[in-house]
Amino acid sequence: MLESSESSARENSSESSPTNTEKQARLKLAAAGVPVVALLAVLAIWLPEWRGTESPGGRNTQIEVGTKEATTAPTRRESEAQVASEEGSENAVQGTVRWVRTISSIPDKDFELAAAHDQALRDSCEALPAGDAVLLDGFQPHLTKHDDREYSEAVSALSTRRPIFTVGLDMFSIDQKNLPTLSGRSILSYLQSNYICLQVRIQKKAGSEDLFLHHRPIACVAKFKGTQLTQDLTAGMTSSLDNYRSLGMYLPKNQRPTPSNLRTLVLIHKGEGLDKEEKAFDKYELVFIRARQDRSDSEKLELHAFTTTDNRTMLHYLNCDEHPDDNDDCSIKTMIHFTKYSHAGLYPSESETRDTQFNDRSEYNMAALESYAEAQGWEDGPLKHLNQVLDDLIDGKVPVSPRGSP
């Protein structure tokens, strides 16, 4: 999962200055930052003709970690099979997953989140090319070109992918009226025909049926109706995905990286907010994907998605319809407004988020989760017991916060 404002009216332009009402609306939206949403608001404002630029640095950028922030943030580590040091322990070797990145604690301070996001550049959300199946049936050796490079030597895991949530985009009628005369109908048609599908990798080792999650997520553009093949992503869309990254699989320090312990994925998104003076600043939100064994099918996992909002003060337990019929069926619906156009004023190049609507099962105030953790005797807070907290949310053991509670 994204903020209420994508770089827009702050730049010099020929447009008139916003009114006080418009400024207040922007500030209100900026304060309600939403992970995933603002990212996907940028991702979905594209017709195939729209083009962006690659993000600075690209995937091969070397990240310096000598700063205070980088060294303070929780270390991401490879799940090497150190616990299987004895060669005669065949079961330990076979039961350990060595190639999935893990994280043993969740960053919560702004400088920790910034450093963690920078360090996770190589684990940005990957975009599927056009022509792939939106929903994959069965396991296969590789899912993406990145997998071909990563697993070319020793790794023999089989992989599949499943949707974790979907995002649809729409426009208020007043904003639709301001679309360009020549291209407005095409823009609306595209927004109302396509959606974003965020997916997670599910893996199993060769010769084993024990399922676990991989740390790197996948995204694609799909159509509501008709073909079930993925659609084109432009360079600008792919670049936007770089801000949506994986911190790794949550693995407490006292646990081995076995399949049953690699079932909580932690994602981070960097978006943009506006302060009271309309100056931009970076905002970070977290997404948690919890997988549990399907009770009715031993060969499947149940997937549950949670996303924070409002500077990580709220947590939403999302619904996910793998076959949404329209924007209203998506896990997240974002109302967008185009602020800048290119190609002689025909195609949008920048946008703002007017409103975000969650198709969620429930929402929780993080302060209430802190109280719940204290009641369980967890003095170090809910994020130190992430797996148990997510399971308790799924099982309905945690009181739901009133809608719209601060």
C-alpha cells in the first residue's frame, strides 16, 4: 500500500493559486496518508501511450549504510541454515529455507523507516509484463526474470502467486468535467476498465508440500471484464513501484527459517505528504501479509492483508476479491484528480488523491492494539508479537475500533 498528494501543484505552473478551501482539503488528505493507495494512484493513471521515466539510481544503485539512520535500523539478513551446522542432521537441512530475506523486528521511528526503505531497493515490488495470466494455477520454477537471475544456481523451489489485495481508481463527477475534451472519455474508460492487483509469492521446496511466502511481492494491471491476461505497465508505472518495497519475512530471533515460520510478509511504502505550509515531506506506511494453513485444503494457504494509514496510527484488515467486477469491489478505491497534463494537454502526468475508501473487514486504532498487548502481558508492544497479534485479529479476538476513530 500512499499519500493523498502526488507531486503536483507545489511546482511552478501557469495555474492560479489554490483557494483556502482547496488548501484545507489538501491538508486534510495529506494527514490521512494511505499506504499502497497513493502509489497505485500514480500507477493507474496511465493509458498505454503515457510514459514516465525510470527512478534515479535504478536497481543497481549501491546504497551507503554508513549513516546513523542506516546502522540504527533493524538489520535485514539472509535466512542461512546456520542452525543445521551438523552435516548429519538431514532433517534440519531439508527443513530450512536459505534464500528468503527475514527481519526480526519492525522499524517504527521515521529515521528507521527511511533507512529501511532505502536498504530495500533491491526488493521493490516487481511488475508483471503484459500477456501473463492474472491468476496463476499451479507451481512453476520461476515467476519473473528476477527469479531467473536469483535462482539460476542452487535454488530449486517451486513458486506460484496469489492476489493479496486490489486497487481501483475513479474520479468524482466534478473532476470528470475538467478532463480534456479530446481525451477525457478515453481516460475515464481506462480507469473504469482496469485495476491494480498486488500479489504474493508462495513457494515450496522441491519434494516437499510445506508452503511458505517469498519476501518479494508482485504487481500487475488487469481488466475487470474480458481477458484474464495482464496489461501493459509503462516505465513510469514501473518506476513508481520502486517506492513500494519489502522489508522481508518477519522471523523472531528465536525461530528457525522453516516453512511454517515464514508466513508473515512485511512491506513498506514511501509516499508524500503536505505540512501546514504545503511543503512536501516523506511519509511511511506498513503492510502486513499473514499466511495461514488452509483448514480445508492442506495444499493451500489462507492470505490476510493488513495496511496501516494515518502515519501508522490505524490498521485496516482488508477484503480481497480475486475477481473484482468494478472499482467498488476492489480492496481499496481511490478517487483521484489530475493536476498536470503532457502531450499537448491530452494525457495526465501528475495527480492528487481526493479520497480513499477501504473495503475492509475491520479497522483498529494502533493505540487500542497497544492496550491489547498490555492486557496479554506483552510489555514490549504489539509489533514485537506480530504473528500472534495478526492471528488474534483474524480470529476476532481483538475488539474492533469504531469507524473513523482517531
